[in-house]
Amino acid sequence: MADPTQDSRAWWRTSIIDIEPGRIDIRGYPIQDLIGRLDFVEMIWLMVAGEKLAPGRRDLLQAALVAAVDHGPLAPSISIARMAATCGVGLNSAMASAINVLGDVHGGAGQECLTIYAAVDERQQAGMAIPDAVEQVLRPYLDKRRNIPGFGHRFHKRDPRAVKLLALTEAAAARDEVSGRFVAIGRGIEAWLGDQKKTVLPMNIDGATAVIFAELGVPPELGRGLFVLSRSVGILAHAWEQTQQGGRIKGPVPPAVGYTYEGPQNKTDE
Amino acid sequence: MADPTQDSRAWWRTSIIDIEPGRIDIRGYPIQDLIGRLDFVEMIWLMVAGEKLAPGRRDLLQAALVAAVDHGPLAPSISIARMAATCGVGLNSAMASAINVLGDVHGGAGQECLTIYAAVDERQQAGMAIPDAVEQVLRPYLDKRRNIPGFGHRFHKRDPRAVKLLALTEAAAARDEVSGRFVAIGRGIEAWLGDQKKTVLPMNIDGATAVIFAELGVPPELGRGLFVLSRSVGILAHAWEQTQQGGRIKGPVPPAVGYTYEGPQNKTDE
Amino acid sequence: MADPTQDSRAWWRTSIIDIEPGRIDIRGYPIQDLIGRLDFVEMIWLMVAGEKLAPGRRDLLQAALVAAVDHGPLAPSISIARMAATCGVGLNSAMASAINVLGDVHGGAGQECLTIYAAVDERQQAGMAIPDAVEQVLRPYLDKRRNIPGFGHRFHKRDPRAVKLLALTEAAAARDEVSGRFVAIGRGIEAWLGDQKKTVLPMNIDGATAVIFAELGVPPELGRGLFVLSRSVGILAHAWEQTQQGGRIKGPVPPAVGYTYEGPQNKTDE
Amino acid sequence: MADPTQDSRAWWRTSIIDIEPGRIDIRGYPIQDLIGRLDFVEMIWLMVAGEKLAPGRRDLLQAALVAAVDHGPLAPSISIARMAATCGVGLNSAMASAINVLGDVHGGAGQECLTIYAAVDERQQAGMAIPDAVEQVLRPYLDKRRNIPGFGHRFHKRDPRAVKLLALTEAAAARDEVSGRFVAIGRGIEAWLGDQKKTVLPMNIDGATAVIFAELGVPPELGRGLFVLSRSVGILAHAWEQTQQGGRIKGPVPPAVGYTYEGPQNKTDE
């Protein structure tokens, strides 16, 4: 019969961190050897992927995380953080309520992009030309009138963040720091969408960060996690700013504006 | 009478980000000028503090954020992230449930340290010697048998993270990158506690990151927010690892171990 | 051009509650006419569904909500609540971290049951016999080796909660308070599963509450919401109890038991 | 040496629920004896307090929970739930983000009321007249210009919910179902505030539910938990309604209204 202590000790197992009194090793490295040597992005990668990150690839990850930190107080995640900050909860809770809504729709676009890029890449690696691979993967989206994440933007005709990220990635590919396969796929999707929709739908921040994550081998679900880390910065900044501005139990619109009631009137309870 | 559109537009106001179609400025800087130029830590500082960060000060902030990312799967925040990952919610939700508990006790130690350091510093700036200032600020803690955050550790006699962080901070002070005032205060508290308690209570990770935050002028509440950003990395890494390990609706201990019921038995409902 | 005040006032619209100074109407009823007249379950239904609930149907909903409140400290949602309560956050935050994980796997079983029951019911209403309808809906689950929610239980051979709920529902059907269609479907699925798997897989709490929700016309996603309301009670009770027991930053297992590290050792950072 | 299995089994202990295969007892009662016998409020009380609730007292708790379910889409908790519902997260997560902000300010007013009532009651039980007890407890609030929770309301001159709750409580006291001590204290505070502030500050929903909780012996922190259970109903109803209305990544104000940027312009990154 198994030793129950052994069973309990094996219930939680990890390859990330080893802790003994006076010793903390991260992925096998004594933590004091990493502090002051790794930057925060290198540490993020070591923690989630378990590897060191070559400088050129680190710079791309840095750029992606920098680019996605914020999109203003009308984004639900940011708005939630600001309202929470007026409700007498700590910054940790304001941040939690906010990052919680970076779900399939608000934060998951990048995750779905990664899935699409991987599907195109799989076909390309098997010999298909990119335009045909894109057609095969994206035709069902158009047929079912499904939103294609990563391209176009409700607000920006051209997303300045995506333009810069793609340029940095192309330069890194030119230096052989990344393969460049996914830049080509992203460009291929842009071109195909332009033909299909008779309008330009340039890559947006989700599509561009997904190109970088794909170049680095980040699986789709983890891509969402990295986006959350990035957006947490904007969430913290806005929650903190709101704390400084004051306000108490602040709702979404001024009280004088109010809301519309469209339900029944004058019901009696019999 | 005020223009109500103007009132609604002024309901949410910020100095962090300015967005127009095709333009995103962070603290006045076009974001494409920051992507590929600022690293993630410089971006964090620009977002929360609104300023650029000198390289030496950036390196200290980097070190603090790297040092605090994780303390293993028995920390409630990490454990919550791992259990949540087995419940069919996205990484964003696993992360949210986890960072939510970095409250006064689990994550707020650094925040309280900052308050203590500020109180000692205030007295020191007014002419009091550090030992006297420390005595004045911390005597009430001892009298009320209150836990003094930042010093001592349930597990580590000497916290390797704190040792390294203090060394880096002292070196930065020697280069005039920071004042060094708070290193002296931290050392002063260590010494005073040693006298009072007849046992060594060296600075721990909370006390050491608080020294760095204090040197950088970070207010206490924001110190907690920065700790949350750091710990989010460990939370993401563990949630992601658990996703890869599998497990479905995983509880805290193995089912075979169970829990202890200590309530009434055999009640009938009359 | 539209009046922008009007646009802002129309941005949030609801049929649930109408508030003017001194007046609060819920679905058209002055709230003071409901307080002391409706019980909490009748209020829940009025709020979510906008209708009054006949007494027999209210009693079934009451039974479902009572039955699902708790399944002990090894359930992740309950464990998270207890650990959070030791971290210096308020009960609201302990509850939030916990209910957040009642997702597709931990709390969504009932939602998926409702979808299955609706699919069987649709076919039955179109003239198909229940066994054939069940075969058509559930065969793909077996083929893809997918878990069928609502039947069987990791722990209970016979779930005492499901037995009672089904009995109450059958009695209500006998009194014409509900149609009884979904009791028949639930029984039909039990029978079919018994044939397929050569083992008894009786309905569990998720399957039984889903029968009641289906009889009441509750859509699947809302069924998950009602389960969350119910489980919130257990979450609150356990968080409160843990607060009374004490404990500070309590992890999933005793420190002496620890966890298993299975990653690399002795790495040097070059 | 202690048996480590025993240690692990004793790590989590509870008096709430006892689970064996085929058996679930709540506070010692087989759950199937409670389903169909206890209403939801009686179950809530049994779970959190461990006792049965006499019918008159149950009716008061029922009334309090019914009264506090909602205060409209401009309340941050409700607004957060609605915005979250447009972000592709499940109802459980929309609810979690929302209840998380029922903190010291937004949901904790009732908790602070309970503390105030207890302080007045302590003095009254020791022989002090209510007006003197109120003066002693509340004078420091006025001196420090602190908000006194439970009385007055930003929106309602007279809160219809509080009027009804107090009437029900007075009637219950007349029937000896509760002592009525806290109704007297509440009235005493109303009177004292009227004298001090030269304006009427009638009891609001927080003050009135706190009277009921105090009559039932609910400790302050648990009072907040019960308020959260109640408000969860409004949160669920609004999140569900928003799901039905549609909307995708919906922010706090219409995009055409926007927000005000008040930060620096035209910075260059040197």
C-alpha cells in the first residue's frame, strides 16, 4: 500500500520552483543568480516555458508585451478596474475583477489567431501554398459569417501597434532570429481578406502579437495568458490613477444621465 | 446649463492614454515610438508613474519584479491558480481568482513595510537618528504583539532573494542611482529587531522589495500593485503547467486523504 | 442628429428595475409590496425571469437550490474560498475567487445537461420515442468518449440529493404543477446509459437540478447562474467558518507534507 | 510521531458537511431530509450559523435578503456584471467580477452598521440610555467628518426598502419573535442624527438590513456575506439580461461620447 505521506506530497508537483530553507531555485537556477541578471521578460519566459530566451527573441516578446498594455478607459477591462477602485477594495481585487473578463471575446482574439496561424502553417509545412492554405482555413469563417480575429479594428483603420510589431518581426527574421514563417502567414491572410472583402482589413494588435507568439512557439492558450500579463499593466495603471482621482462608488455614466427603464409599470402584487 | 455630452465625456478622464483613429499615445508618446525602444519594466513605470525611468533605477525595479514572481504551489495564490486551471475556466480566470487573494495578509506585507519605512524616514529627515526613529515607529507593534512585516520568514532563516536585492540596492546607492536612505532604514530595523527579540530576523522578500520601491518613491498601495504584477507571472506559470499536467476538478488534498468532519451527527428534522 | 444625452441614457437599458427618488420598482412592482410578501426564491425568479412563480413550481426551484449548496472542503470552489479567507481579504472577495471557478467543468455540468435534455425533448415533441431520441443525442458522446454530465458520480453510487429531487418532481408532475416531460427524459437517459455501459449510472445532482430547471423552462446558461447562486451559500458558509477557525495564509496541504519538485537541478546561469 | 495521513486529513476540518459514499449530512441532518422541507433561507441559516431558524426570524431574514437584491445598472457591481457579460466569459465569471467589488465602501456599509449597533447595544446593556450611548459611539464620526453608514442616501430621501423592513421588524418584536433592541437603537441613531445635522437622515437599506441581522445575532463580517448573497441575485439577473440584449465588448459609455484625455501631448522619446 502506498505511503499516504508520499501520496499527499505527490498531489501537487511542479518543475518550476524548488524551495528548501534558504534555497529557492527557479527551473534549476538559484534565484539569486537570476536577480540582477535576467530582465523581467526573460524571467517570464523562464517561468512559463522553462527555457532561456535568446536576445533577439526576447526583444520581440518585450515588444509584444509593451504594445498590448492598454486601450483606454472605455475598454471593459479598464473600466471595471476603475470602477472597482472606487469601491473600497484593494488594488489586487480591482485588478482581479478586471483581468477576469479578458475572455474569449475581449482577450481571446489572440488565442484564436494563434490557432488559425497554426492551421495555415500546418498546411504550408505539408507543401500547400499560403494563399491556398489560408483559403482552406478561413473559408468556413466567411461562410458562417464568423468574425476573423486579428484583422481589422472597430476604431483604427491602421493599428500603429501592429505596424511596428510586424516591422520588428520582419527585421528579426532578416537576422535569422526567428523563422519569419508567421509573418508571411499574417501577410497572406491580410492579402486574402483584402480580396474577399473588397476592403482593407489590416492586422491589428491581436493579430500582430499572435505573429510574435507563434514565431516563439507559444501555444494558443498560453498566448492568452501572456496577453493578460501585458494588459494587467494598463489595468493597474488605471486603477491606481482612479484611486488618486478619488470618486466613491462610481458608476459607468454620470447619475444625471441615468439609464433607460423599458420594463412593465404599475404592477400590483395580488 | 452644462452640455450633457460634455459631462458624459468628462465622467471618465485619464492622463495615461490618448486614443484617436490611427493614433495611440501613452503619456504623450506615440506608442510606436515606445515599442521596441522601452523594455517591459520601463513601460510599466511609464504607465503607472508617468515618467521615464533612469537605467540604474530601472535595473532595481527589474530585480524586484524578478525576485517576487513565485513561492511555490503551497502558497494560496499559486494553489488557487492550479485548482482553478482544472475547473474548465480560461487562464484569465485562473489568474483572476489567484491574484484576488493577494490581500493585506498574503500580498500586502510589502505595502505595510512601505508605510513603516516612510514613517521612519519622516523622522530621520526631521533630524532623529535611525535607531530612535525605528524605536518610535515599531515599539507599538511589539507592545500589541503585532506581526512586523518584512522581517523574518516562516520558512527561510535567510531569504536568498532579499540578500541579493539589498546588495544590488547598496551598489546602486554607491553609484548615486538611488539615495540609499531606505537601505539604511531597512538595516536599522534589522538591527533593532535583533536587539529586541534576541534572535536574528533578517529582511525577507517583502522587506527587500519595499526598500527598492521606497527608493523609487512608490507609494504603499501602488507597492502592492507592483507585487501583484510580479506574482502574476508565477500564477500564470503554475496555472499553465497544471493545464498541461491535466487533472479534473482537483481539490487541495488527495481524495483518499479526505478531510475531518467535526460537527454534529444523526440529527433529525422535526 | 440624435440627442447625445438620450444616447448616453439609452446605453444602459433594463426591464428589471426602475429607480426614482423614493421609488424602487422591480419588474413593475413597488419593492415595498414584495418585501415580506415574496420569499427569496420567488424574488430570484422575478428578477431573472420577470414573472411570478406558481407555488408548486417555486417549491421545486427551492428544492433544487437547497440541494446544491455544498459538496465539502475538497471541492475546488470550497477549498478556494477557505484558503482565500486566510489571506486577509473580505468575504466578498473569498466568495468571488471561489464562484469564479464554477466553469464548464466544475459548475457547468448542469448547463450541458439542460442542452442534452432540450435536444432529446425537441425530438420527442416531433414524434420520436424517448429511447430513439436519447440514442441520437448521446451516441456521439460515447463515440468520442466524452463524459456525459448529469449521470454517475466519482463518489456516490447513488446520489441522495438526486433521488429526493426526482421524487419531488414526479410528485409535482402528478399534481400537474409541471409537465413531467423532463423527468421522463432523465429516466430515459438513465435506462439507456445502463444498457450501453453495462453498469448503473444513476442521475446525479447536476442531472437532477437540470430536470427541475428544464421543467421550469430555464435556458442552459441561466441554469449555470442558478447553480452558482446555490453553491454561493456553501462557499459563504465555509469561508465564514474558516475565518472563525483562524489560520494565516493557509495552503492546500500541511507544510510538513510539502510538494514534489520534478524539474531540473543545479543549473548555472551563463 | 504523528501519523502524516492523520495530519493531512486534519488539515481541512469542518462542522458543516459530512460526506461518505451515498451519504451527505448538513450540520448532522441527512440532506434528503432537508430538501423539500427547508426553504432556501432556512438552508442559508443552517449552513452559515449551524442552527434552525424559527419562522418569525426566518421571515425577517427573508425580507432582508429580498430587499437588497438590486439597485440598478449604475451601481458599479451591477455595471461590472453587465460589461463582463459582453466579454465572452461565463455567467459565473461575470458574477465573480461583480461581487468582488462589494467591499468596504460598496457593500460593507451594513457591516460597519452592525459594528456601530453592537457598540451602542453594549453600552445600553450596561445601563446607559440610548441617546447617550449613540452620542458616545457616533461623536468621533462627526468629529472626523466620517461618513456614517446606514443613514441617509445619495438618491432617496426616504428609502422605501428601509421603511418596510423596519415596520416588519417592529411587528416581529411586538410578537416577541425578536427583542426589538436594535430597532430602538436604529431609531435612536436616526433621532440623534436629525438633531446633529439639522436635517433628516432616515435609515437606508444598509441600516435596515443591519437592524435585522443584529436582531438575529449576525456578526458584522457575516453581515457583509449575507448582503453579497442577496446582491448576487441582482448581479445574476442583470448579467443574464445583458446576455440576451447582446452587445460585444461593451464599455461604460457610448463610443461616440468617449472620454477626456488630460495628460501630456507630443512627447518624443529621446
